[in-house]
Amino acid sequence: MSNLQLRIISALVLGAAVLALTYLGGLPFRLLMAAMAAAIFHEWTSMGRTRSSRAHFALAWLLTGLILLLLIAGAGPQISFGVLCGAVLVCLLHAWLARQGGWTAAGLLYAVAPALALSFLRSDSLAGFAAMLFLFAVVWVTDILAYFTGRAVGGPKLAPSISPGKTWSGAIGGTVFGVIAGLAVVAWTGSLLGTAAMATVALCLSIVSQLGDLFESAMKRRHGVKDSGNLIPGHGGVMDRVDGLVAAAALFYLIGAFIAGGASPAGGFFQP
């Protein structure tokens, strides 16, 4: 079996499982988000393990576990993000006292904040499910079509010093098809915002998802690793699979929270 075939099979299986848990929402989806955050934090800290003492590493995991318990319990955004900010500050303070650097604290924020954002985006309403379908469509189609467009068209490299395989043609193609996919979801579910507004949101999410991909590639290059882990056959680690999603989810949540409030951000885009 070729690597591409393995990637496709893994993506189909993983995608089906994620969509099923997203449809269920509630506790099953929050458990999925907690597992995702824990895996990301593990992979992040594993890349930079030599930077952290055992005490600092244990404290960071304790703080991460506390926030993930709040996530699973369904705590509101003010409590959840408030505790997250406090945890990051405590981690940074301990790192400063122990002369450890801020790598672990950055990983805590990178792993947990998107998981919280995704949980509040999903909520327990039809709007939450529609918002997740929109987000998945934009990010997944951007990722897939950027790969195939880049291979088919080729051309100048997007960021050769970070990710030599990515091209400008792939980035543009992925963005165009990502916006189309998002608008297809809007046409099916309906939206409180106009088509032009949702197209703009989809455009921003597509671009940010690709920036998130490049950011993760830069982190791996910095530490001299090819993949963040080996949990997902053909894809590497969890970070490798959700690098674009976590970046886009954070932006999507912020836009929705600005429109409709942090507790029900999906209500800013779709009918409850």
C-alpha cells in the first residue's frame, strides 16, 4: 500500500469518527476535544522535552489536566478561559523561576485554547453542528485540494525554508475550493449572515488554516523532526492532522464570540 493510499484510508476512518462524535455533540464531543488537546500537548512537549525539568513538566501536565476536566464537565467560557490564562501564567512563572523557558507554557496554550474554542462552537444546538460542518468543510477541503492542486500545477514554492513541498498554486487552489466548500454548507444549512459575509469568513479561515499548517511545520523543523508523532498511519501525529484546524477554530470562535457571545458563538452564524 502506498503512503497516499494509507493517508486516504486513515483520513476517511478518522473523518467518519470525528463527524459521528460531532453529530452527537455534548459529552462525547467534549471528550474528543479533551483527547485531542492531551495528544497535542504530549507531542508538543515531546519535541522540546530537553527544555523542561521533571518538576516543570509535571506541573504543566497537572495544569493541563485541570483545564481538560473543566472542559469535560462543561464549564462555561469565562471559567474555562480564565483558568487557562491563569494556568499559562503559573506555568510561565514557574518556568522563569526554574530557568526553563516558555516552551511548555506555549504548548499548553496551543493545545487547550483551540479545544475549548471547538467545544463552545459545537455547543448543543443545531447552530453548533452547522458551524462545525462549515469549519470542517473549509479546513479539510483547503488541505486536500491544496495538496492535489499543488501537485498538478506546481510552480513557485510558498515557503521553501519551512515546508518545501507547498506551492503558491496549491495555496491559492486550496483557498478557492475551501471557500466553495464553505458556501456549499451555507447553501444547505442556511445562515444568519449573507453569502458575501460567509464567503469572507471562509476565506479568512482557509488562509489561517494554511498559516497554522506552516506554523506547525516551522516548529517541527526547529526541533529536527519529520512528524509530531506516529499515532495516525500515513499522517504522523495528531498535531500533523489538526494543525490547520486548531488555527482556524480559534479565529472562528473569536469572530462568533464577537457577534453572539463566547457561550454560543455559532449563533452568530447559524440559526439556533
